Amino acid sequence: MGFIFIGIFLLLTLIGVPVAFSLCLSVAWVVVTNLHSPLVMIPQILTTGIDSFSFMAVPFFMLAGSFMSAGGVTKRLVSFAQSMVGSLWGGLAQVVCVAGMFFAAISGSSAATTAAIGSTMIDEMEKKGYKRDFAAATVAAAGTVGIVIPPSITMVVYGVIAGVSIGDLFVGGFAPGILMGLSMMLVAYFISRKNGWKGEGKFTVKSVAVAFKDSFFALLTPVIIIGGIYGGIFTPTEAAAVAAVYGLVVGLFVYKELKVKDLPELIFKAVISTVIIMFIVGASSVFGWMLTNLRIPQQLAQAVMSATMPPALFLLIVNVLFLIAGTMVNASAAIVILGPIVLPIALGLGINPVFFGVLMVVNLAIGCITPPVGLDLFVASAITKIPIEQLIRRVMPYLLVLLVDLMILTYIPQIIMFLPNLLH
């Protein structure tokens, strides 16, 4: 029954049924044919699955991202990045990579990071002589750090599911996110040298200082969030609310680019994004309930433990599993579906749950540009109207270097755990 159940879900997903509906429909089939129970169980379990105070962080982080993006934060972050790395080979490509890291510290979403940076930078890169497909691929790759560098909505979901400190997960995401960003900058550098795309301007301490001053309030966001959590001033959920209010104040009164008349539309967009994410999380909870009911996680755990699999091999298998999952479903959905299956095995093998959670998120982030259906590729394609097949070819160098990063993080766990251990 378990194989049929999972097979139905995969079939529905492959034929184009939205993932949340695929999850619920596959469960409905088992409920009707095997359990002979009323279908009202499904909405009840779905509602229970999202009934957590910690999930309140999702709409607030969405609001914070919307307010800051519309309030002039994105262009200031780009200007700051330009002052630091714009003079290097492939200057604008380098700016995209750095701006992706900066905006990730605000948005909490890879798609939002890709869209925000792409709408600002792709046309500008094309005007300066960069190939449009290279610009789009660079933006898509830079967007991957959106769910790795805190605040990360996907880490909030994992923290709730696994009962792990969201603050520890946030801090653990800094080093991997920076490693990914620097690696992509290296790729952009070599590709740009090969194509003769030089940087612009000259690096000066004065220009960096001026740009830093202009973007100071934008860069302060992650400091407030992480500092507040670890300073015991507020919880991660309350930090999200503070970030939303802070974004509103900065946009309205500091940069003065956010207008009161824009608020209803921005709030509505944040609500829609939140509903989509929470519906997927709720549907994933229903799917997870059925997996547990059919004892699939327990059977897998017993099989792995009886095979005396070493942790290194298990982590390699998990990497492959989550890379594939990241191309098929929303990152938060993948966490809720697969987390309850693999986490007990990881704990049984003595793997730290914070390290494991950050590693899962890095996998899912890379999955956003992994063919054939990486989410960031579709966002970049929608912005540029470039065929997805063309983007896939251009994004491959970035994908390969990110996979190298993944192996480094997998087998040198101290990179992830250094900051969380330091703060305890």
C-alpha cells in the first residue's frame, strides 16, 4: 500500500497537478480505499498541521520582504554591492552575487530574491554588453542563497517540524550562504574574463563608505533579527513581526519610497504568498500523517539501522534525495514531507539536528537551479522570456560549484556548526 500511495503522489505531480493537491489527493485515495474513513479527516489534519505559533513568522517575513523591496532597499543593496565588487572582472555579475546574499538577509525566499535582483539587474547587464542568458542564469544562481542566509522561511518550517531552535538554524545558515555566494562570484569571474566583460569604475574606500551609509538601515535587518533572538529580546516569531514593522518604517520614513497607497497591494501580495506556502505546508502535514499511518518512516529507519549504514553514506544519500526533491516541490513542502522520514534516522546515527537541518536547506536551495524544473530557473525565465533549456546550459557552471560546496559542507560540519556552538 505504501508504494502505491507514493506512486499516486508522484504520478499526479508529474502530470502537472499542483503539489498541494497531489499530496491531498493521494491521501484521499488511501483514506477512501484502505481506511474507509470520512474525508473530513483531511481538512482537520491540514488545519492542525499549520496550527503553530512559530508559523506566524512566515507572513511577517513575507511582509518584511515586500515592504523593503518596494521601499527602495533593493536598489541600495545593489549600489552597496557595486561599490565593493563592481570594479572586478564581470563587475555586474559580481554585484548580482553579492546583492543576492544581501537580499537573502531580508526576503527569506529564493524566488523572491531571484525576482527582486533580476528585475533590477538583468536589463542593466545586457546594456553593458553581457549576454542576456548569462545574466539570467547568474541571477537564478544568486537567488539560491535566499533560503540559506537568515531569515529563512524554510528553516522556520524545519525548526517547527524538528523541534530545533530556529535561532540556531538561522546562525548556522550564515557560513554556508556566504560560501555559496563567494563560489558563484569565482565562477562569474572566470566566465567574464573568458568573454572580456570587465568591471566598471574603481574601488575606493570612500565610495564603499558612502554606499554603506546609504544602505545602512537595509543592512541592519539581519542584525536586528539575529541580535534580538540571541539577546533574548524576542522569539523568532516576534522577530519576524519586528522585521515587518521595521521594513514599513524604513520604507515610509527613512527612504521615503514606500507610499501609503501602495500598502494594500503589498499586503495582498504577501497574503497570497503566505496562503500558498501554508497550504503546501498543511497538505504536506496530511501526507506526513499518512506516511506515519502506513509506517513508512519506521520501516525505512529500521532498514537503514539494520544495514549499519555509516553516517557519511547516509548523508550522501540524503543529499541526492533532497536535490531531487528540491527540483520537484516547494522547499517547505519537501521539509515537511521528507523531514519526518529522514530525521529519526539522522538522530539515530548521532547527526546533530541543527547541522542536518541546514544541510537539508542547502540541498533544497541548490535544487532551485537543478534541471529540469528548478524554481529559480522558471522565475528568471519568466522575467527574461529566455527558454528554460537555454538557461539550463548557462547555469551549469554555477550548479557544479554549488555541488562542490555541498560536499564540503557535508563532510566538514564545523563550517555550519561553528557559529551556533560559539553562541552557546
